[in-house]
Amino acid sequence: MTRLHRSEFLREAKALFPSLRPALNREYGLLHLEMHAFCDFVQGAIDAGDRQTVAKAFTLCTKLLTEGNSDMVSALTVSCLEHLNFADGQIPRSWAKDLMPPALAKQHQGIVEYNRKRASKKRSS
């Protein structure tokens, strides 16, 4: 079975979110930069309280996570999930984390834990 790769991500992201097309096209064909542009788009939807867009984005993310090739899973994890901000402050954001399907929530939690352990080791060194 062929795993999903960059071209499927771009095709689906542009079809689901036409306003994202220019940001994706500016990234010179570099997957991690394209994924970061997608992350910025998702974060904007979270910050705007746009539950419908966030839910659609998380559905796409879950598909990329479960059906993507290793490059896609890596890009999704380190160039998107790792950077999403769910902390409440002046803008309520915690609601968005509750929209994550279980597989995506598990991957997000894994990268958060990994970064927390790395930071802890650096402080103790």
C-alpha cells in the first residue's frame, strides 16, 4: 500500500482550505515549511474560535498521521503539532484540544512529553 505523501497533503489542504493556497505555494516545495504554513492556518482558526475549520483540519491531520509516509508523519509532528498553542489566556484555546481525534491527541501528547523531558535534561545539566 502506498502511503500518503506531500502531493496528497497539498491537494487535500488546498481543496479543503482555499485561502491557504497562497501560503502553501510560497514555501518553494519544502514539506516542513508547507506544514508550518498549515500550522499557522490551524492556529489562526483556533485563535478565532472557528470550530468547524479546526475540526476539518484535525481530520486531515489524522489522515496524514495514520496514512502518511514517514516524511509526512515527521513533518506533521515537528512542524505542526509541536507548535500548536492550546493554552487559555486572553484568547480561549483549550476547547480546540478536545476536538482532536484520539490518534492525533496521542501524537500531540507524545511530542509535548518528549520536549518536556528534553527541556528538563537541559536544565539539570
